[in-house]
Amino acid sequence: MFLELTEEQKLIQETARNFARSVLEPLAPKLDREGDHPAFLANLKKLAELGFMGLNVQGEYGGSEAGVVAFSVAMTEIARACASTAVTVSVNNMVCEVIQAIGSQEQKEKYIPRICSGAYAAGSFALTETGAGSDPAGMTTTAVLDGDSWVLNGSKIFITSAPYAGVFVVWAVTDKEAPKGKGISCFLVEQGTPGLVIGKQEEKTGQHASATNELVFDNCRIPKDALMGKLNDGFRIAVAELGGGRIGIGSLALGIGLAAMDYATRYSTERVQFGQKISSFQATQWKIADSYTELEAARLLLMNAAFRKESGRPFAKEASMAKLFATEAANRACYNAVQMLGGYGYTADFPVERYARDVRITSIYEGTSEIQRVIIAREILKNIG
């Protein structure tokens, strides 16, 4: 693998970096403390206009056709400034990709351009349930065919962008008698469909500007052609798409970790204790050395996973490795950044406090670190077998 970015990838990285620094970063503290829904949505629209909502999507559907590596580096730059915006961009790209991969031609033409253009502020990925988080095959939401309609009943939790998503990719059980994970199908449900209820918004530790809600399906009736892909083949689709999502979340975590360490490192060259700058102390230097080394290793793992996906090669194990390492390394980096600032690092006057809160979820969503280890070990043992 050639590790240098292409000119196009560098341009996308630079565009994302410039937008993040000039537009997202100044607003991020206010979004975290107070929320500014109109400004948040306005920035999503601007990112759509710049082509960031469909980076690995074909041009005929309004995508940028920039590829997975470009998606990864763009996610990192956006997350350096605002993790809430970055997670929305990541999910939007994932929704576009799953529709592109298995949707009918009509579904592709109807929904993907709306997300890519910003006509829809967001798309949502509705998989997780109260009893089906790390074990999505255990879902209980059902879809029953009734004439020319499917009727959905059940609920989903932790749904990113639910209040302002234009369309939801929803998984439901369509064959209760099938073995676990075999009778699940995938549907497209539009915002405003009768019976679709946007439930309570979660009060989270971090990433405050990104809405996370419960969804309730109460005899929610959708057209028969809202089925996406093959009947009872939805679980396989979900597993495949989560792999790509892990590249996005790993890249997001990398961006937060870099932002935290960049700030703390600059601070260490200015803060004086015991008559000298704290950057001269070995304890501080080791935190800098260890964190940047781990973050660089995370970047390389992410590039490898992204390159494999972009090349059409198997990437599930590599995506899990990258997500596991990047999110854990970013958590350690943010902890080190807080420690380097001392008491100031624990106050909202300094951004490392926000970074530490924002990064924590990255080792949980899109599959916990524990689940990543299960996937990695399973793939390794399968090859040995």
C-alpha cells in the first residue's frame, strides 16, 4: 500500500480542515453548552454542498466518488473541530452507502441525492434496541406484510439524528420462525410516516449537539416496496455496513484525540511550574510521545482498513482492529491531555474537557471495544481453522 494521499484526497482533506477550523471550531463550544439547532443544521447543509455527505457514493446519485480513504481523512479533520457534526456526517455517509449497495434503482434515485445535497439534513440508521445492542440479531421489532403494506411495531434506541432525519434505514423481524438472525429484513421509512414516533432525546455525557433519540413504531404502515434488498437478508446487510461505519468512527476518534493532544502540547510550552515550562519535564514529554505514537499507529490502521474497503477486498477484521485501537488510543490521549492541563483540564474554560467527554462514546457505538475483540479473534481463529 502506498501511504501518501493522492492529490484529490489531499484536496478533500484540506477542504475539510479549512471548513472545520473556520466554521465548525468557533461554534463547537456553544453547541456543547447551549445547543444551537439552526446553526448546527446550517453547517450540515454547507458540508453537503461541499460534497461530504456522499464521499463514497457514485456521482449519478449526487455523490463525490472520492472513496473510503478520502472519507476517513475528512472525518478526522471534521472531528478535530466538532465531534457532533462528525458523527452526523459519518452516519449520513453510511446510510447513503447501504442504500447504494442494496436499494432498488428507484430507492437510490429517490433518497441518496436528498441526503447528499442536504435536502435531507440527515439519514438515520435504526438497528439498536433495548434488548439488542451488542447482539442485534436479538431484535424484536416486527414487520408484517398486510396487503400492499408492511406494518411495523416495536422500538429502537440511540438513533442518531432522529428528529431531523429525512429517512430511516430500519431493521425488523419478518420471519419469527427463522433461526436467530435469519428472519430479519431491511426497510426505508420516511420521516412523518403515520405510526413513526420520535421518542425522548437522550441526555448524554458528550456530543451534545448530535440528537440521539428513541424511535417507536406503532402500527407504522409503509409501502410494500419500502423493503430494501432481499427478504430475510437484512442481518447480513447490517453486519456488512457496520464494518464501514467502524472506519468512520475510528477516524472520528482519531480527530478528537489529535485535537486534545495538539491543544495540550501547545499549552505545555506556555505553562510554567517550578520555574520552567512543563514541556521540559520528562513526565509531560512521555505523555506527548506515547499519545502521538499511538495516534499515528491508529491512523495507519485506519488507512489500511479504508484502502482495503476501497479496493474491494475483505476488510471486516481490519476495520474492527482500526476501530478498537483508534478509539482506545484517542481515549487515552484525551485523558493525557486533561492531565497535562491539571485542574484547568477539568474545567469547561478549556476544550480538552469537552474532548474527553466527546471521545468516550467512540469505544461504545458502532460496536463496543469488547465486540471488536470478539470479531477480530473470530476472524483470526477462522483462518487458522
